[in-house]
Amino acid sequence: MGKTHQRVRGLEGQDMSMCSIDYLQAIKNAGGTPFVMAPLKNDEYIDNVLDICDGILFSGGSDINSMYYDQIPGESGRIIPERDEFEMELLKKATQRNKAILGICRGLQLINIFYEGTMNQDIKMVDTSYNKHDIINLPRWHDVHKVKLEKNSHIANAYKKNEIKTNSLHHQSINKLGKGLKITARAHDGTIEGIEAEDKYFLTAVQWHPEMMFKYSKVHLNLFEYFIKKVIENKEN
């Protein structure tokens, strides 16, 4: 990967909108047509985007402002308010239209907060028995721990397994589960690693990064193929 921390992106102080190509490759390999949205909180723009998109993937990224769940930012990392505001509005409008939605890492956290859940701003604040989950000294695709999948959940149906190995690149975790959500996956230390909405055709999210793993562990492409399948089914119904 090289020394990514030394990469220069634009001019100093210049805002950038970027997306890891891993997400785009995963969607394309699963049979979808990916494109990246501009994070513009504008009703007309978001409505136009949702007219075009059959499904929405909320990707990983920076921490979400903890003031959304009535906590002062203390142990959170970098926060980008403009992205938070855009994605909250996009998620609201997408759920109103019953779009198929997949969340990854930050995407899981966004969904939980949107459904009035809360987060642990840092896992180390929860319990000393919890494992470290921001493992950055291994390649991004490397499996770190096992995750148990709940039977008959979207995630279990996608992977066709009861347990899988995943990478781990997050320092926050769900504290209180959002209203109308159910837990679909947990790490062995109890950390919530998967959720889905009970009243939606397909709104599911995972805490790990399958888009980083599918080239090295083919089973992780299953989640994206399942997502595309649900997108098509939802569009046809």
C-alpha cells in the first residue's frame, strides 16, 4: 500500500470528496453499477440521486458527531459535520423510499444513530475485557477475529455461514441499539458487528470491511452479491 500517510491530496485547507476504490470494485464485481455521490445537503440534489440509484451503500470513514446521540465529543476521532448532515438526510429520504441499503463500518454506526441508538465513542471505554478492534498493523484485508452470524438474518443468508473471519478497523462500537433494529452479528468479545432494520425490505449493515477482503477471501463478495440481488428484487416489486 505504500506510505499512505504521506500522500498529498489537494491544497492545504481544500475540502475533498473521496471514496476508496475497494467499494466500487466490490459493487462492480457483484454485478452492480457503482458511482460516488457528492456530499451536498440539498433536497433537490438528494431527490435526483435517489431517482437514479436503486440501492445505497453507506461507506466507512470518520467518526459521526456524538452530539447526534446527546454526548459531548470526547473520545471521538475526526468529525466532518458536512458529511454527517448529508448522510443523515440521504438516509432519511432513502428509508422513506424503501431503497435497499447496505452500511459498512461508519455506515453501520450512521444507521444505528439514525434509529436513535448510541455509540461507545471508543471501545476501550466499555470494558477492559473487550478486544482492540482498530487493527492497523496488518494488511487491510487480513482477518483478525471471528464473527458469529445470527440464523436467518440477511448477513447469514448472504454468507451462508454461521461464523466468519473478518478484518477489524474501527475504534467505536454500538452501545444502545437503535429502535426497530436487531443484532445480526457479534464478535466473540460481545461487540455488535451486524444489524438490520426489522421493518425494511433490505437495510442491513456490518462493522467490518468486506470490500477490503473479497479479493483475498472470496466469501466476502457474497455480501455484495446478496445486496445487488436485493436491490433488483426491491426494484421489481
